[in-house]
Amino acid sequence: MKQRWIYILIIILFSACAKESDWNAPEHSTDFIVVDAIFTNESRIQYITIGYNKQDLNGTAIAVSGAEIIISDEESTYILYEDSLIAGRYISDTAIAAQFDRNYDLLVLYQNKIYSAQASMAPGNTFPELIYSKNEDNGLYHIDYVASAFETDNPAMWEILIDWSFVPGYEDEDPADCRKKLLFYTLPTLDVSQVFSPAVEQVYFPAGTIIEQRRYSLTEDHASFIRTLLLETSWQGGVFPSDPANVSTNLSEGALGYFGVCAVNALSLTVE
């Protein structure tokens, strides 16, 4: 009897395929603003982007222009100005680096409304190089492993920047086609929708490629936001899709998205 149930489960898993999922947005796309803001401990020009929520999954984002942005902590106040080249992107006028032992406030003033959020930074961690291997079919390489997807402590977001635009034989290719960015996550929860999520496209690259591996530390609240976002996007359409639900946020009423403060650790490697 037990053996029969094992066979049934195997049949279900191997016969499953990605299926269409409805993605419902509010009828009026300008009801909410969407804030994408990650403040890091890197000394650089910091930026955030603000737009309206999309009407459909693959729709074009509408930038929010003319907002006033302030980020402050216990000791300093920073004003972000709209980028003259990119509408809806707001940048600091000098290099800023977030500090571990401070609490940060974000204020957005737009059309006589004030939106706010608070965040702090989780400590960063060093990490080993990712693992890649060669595909014998085409002689190119692909990434096998970046980090554990589940860890009760120290959640993180991993940004993998892959660049082979300068490798001999690819100089005449469109540079945009020879650069890829991948995101991976280490979260303190493990969901069945994550384990049986739809397959993603494999990225192949030649020897000589430079890979930059960046780890962003996440607070528990920030990790919760990413989990709910993935449940509604990348993890939908698999064997066990989750019921539609609202994505969490730390922004005040009328705004969606998240304001996070992250410690960044990075390393670079060349594919040999």
C-alpha cells in the first residue's frame, strides 16, 4: 500500500507542468505608488526608484516624477534628487554609506501625501565562491550552486553579475546580450511552492567570463517581504501554487514595495 502511494506521488511530480496563473492588479494603476529602495553600506551614490503599480504582469512601469525624498538617521539627513536621465529614479548628490548601528527613516512627499518607512541593517557575512560546471553539449559553463536556499539565521539576497562581452569571439555581439544578472535568495522559511517552483532558464557563458557575486544581508522583516513577493511571482505556476495574497510592506498606507538597509559583501571570479 505504501509503495503504491510512492508511485502515485512520482507520477504527479513528473507529469506536472507550469500552468497559467492570473495576476490581478487594482483597476486603477495610480491608486498606489511602488517604492523600490535598498540603502547599502557601500560608499556610493545611493538611489531609489518610484513608480505606479502595473496593470498587468508584463506591463510597462509608469515613473513617478516630482516627488521629494528624504532619508535620515539619528545623526544625518540626506535629500535625494530626481535623476535627470531616468524618470522616477532619485539619487543622492554625494556618496553615502549606511551604518550598522543606526535606524533609518524614509520619507516620500508626493502630490501632498507623505509616505514613510523605517529600516535597520543586519550584519553582513563573507562567503565562498559559487560553483559552476561545463556543459559538454556546447562547451559553455553554467552555475550549479550559489548558496543554500534555506537557513534559519542570516537570510540574504544574492546578486550574480555575469559578463563575457570582452571574451574573444564575442566582441562583435551586442554587449547587452553578453551580460546577465541573476538573483538568488537564502530565506529562513522553506515553502512547498519554492521547492516545486517552475523551472527557470539556464544561462550559459564561455571560459574567461567574469562573475561578480554580491551578498545583501536581510533583516527578518525584509526576508518576509521577499518571501511573499516570490510566492506571488516566481514561485507561482508550479506543482503547488499558493493562493493569491497581498505582498507585505514596511511602507505606510498608499505605498507598496519595501525600504531596506543592507550590508553588502562581494567577490569576483574568472571562469577558468
